[in-house]
Amino acid sequence: MLTYPEIDPVLLSLGPFELAGKTLGPLEVHWYGIMYLLGFLGAWLVAVKRSKQPNSVISKAQIEDLVVYGAMGVIIGGRCGYVLFYYFDRFLLDPLWLFRVWEGGMSFHGGMLGVVVALWLYSRKIKRPFLGVADFVAPMVPLGLGFGRLGNFIGQELWGRATDVSWGMVFPRDPLGLVRHPSQLYQAFLEGLVLFVVLLWFSAKPKPRGAVSALFLICYGSFRFIVEFVREPDSHIGFDVLGWMTRGQLLSLPMIGFGIGLMLWVYRAELRQLIRREQPAESNG
């Protein structure tokens, strides 16, 4: 068993402060927020590099607005997804809870849908093809995912199921005190590092429009589906289907299916275009 490196989830605490006779604070800076900032910073740096590639659909001057649109999509979509996908019953009882973001709660699948909407709006604004913009953004997303999962690990949340593997950990905040899979680190590795390398390699050379986005959907959905087998299900939900499928797996299946369908569609379209270009040459011969 490995020892959990006890890291205070609060990186910095300032205050409390006295203002107009009232005590405010303390103001706390959490590691989770820092990880979000690192994710956006990493995405910005990758975007700058990718904007210099020939035939890039996004110029360097457009990156700042692109990151702002993406960040808004992540925050709004992530919160809405968390509330609607995981706590819909509570939302029905207290709809205003949706807006109490300071109480925490984000969903990747909701965040992804938020980003899709944000990119669609931005692509219309700059008059660029939506799939081209999505392909530009896709390799940037794993950085945010990876840093976010590290934030989950430091915050001791979304841990794994009980295990007897030698690298299992006891999370101090776990009321049951069980040895668990550090599933946050599995996700940081697969959804962050591995997915980033795969997408960066795949997009290094020109691909049919939509192929990079399709590969992202397939890989993320598959990685998330696999890790869910060792991640503790949400306590208020448990298993959704067949007595073993979690809510995260259920939400990942459409991603995998849509990604496969999109990949087949874009390469079939590419093949049809290739055949059309070659037909005149054959007839002239």
C-alpha cells in the first residue's frame, strides 16, 4: 500500500480581514482552482503553437477570444451537466441551486457539451467551419482534463473503489478508511497525458476535417469507460444499468458511438472526393 501524500487542498489562505467593522474571509486559494488555471494556460500555449501551422483555421490574434469562449463553455456546461446529469432530483426541488456554483460540482460530459456550443457560436462569429475549429481545439482539451484530475487527487474526491493492489491508498478524508484505487491518477494519465500525446501526434499532419475531433471522442469515451470499473460510483446513484454500469460509463457510450460514426463519415467523404478527382484523369487516359 502506498502512503497518500497529504497535501492541503488550500494552497494559500489570506485573512480574515476587517472592513467597515465586519470580519471578512479568510480568502482561500484552492489547488483545484490553480489546476484549472494551469489547464487554461496550457491550452493557450498549445493554441499559439498550433496557430502557426500552415492552413490553421485559427490565427494567433483569435486565440484569446477562443480560450474565453472555451472557458465559459467549460464552466457553464460543466455546472449544468453536474446538476442535470447527477442531481436532477435536487434541481427539481431547488432550481436556484444550479446557480450556487460556490457550492461546487462540475461534470466533464456537461463541460464538453458546453464547449461544443461555445465553439459553434465562435465558429459562426469568425466564419470558420465548426469541425475545423473543433479539430483545432481537441488537442488542447486533455491538458485541462489532466490538471483537473490532479486537482481531484489533491482534494481527495472522486477516488477509486476498494482494492488490494500494492499501489492502493487510504485517503484521509475517506470515512470508511478503505484502501482504494487512486483512480484520479489513472484518469490524469489516460485522459490527460496519453490522450494529449495521441491527439498531438494524429493532428501533426493534415487530416480530413472532423477526424481529430472524432478521435478525441473515441479515446476519451473509451478511457473513461475503462477507468470507471475501478472508480467509486456516485453514492447517491450507484450503478445505473445491468447492475455494473455507472453513470459515467452510460454518458461515455454516446461519445464513443458518435466518435466512431463521425470518423467513418469524414473518411468516407474524403474517399468520395478522391474518387471524383481521379475519374476525369482515368477517362482522359
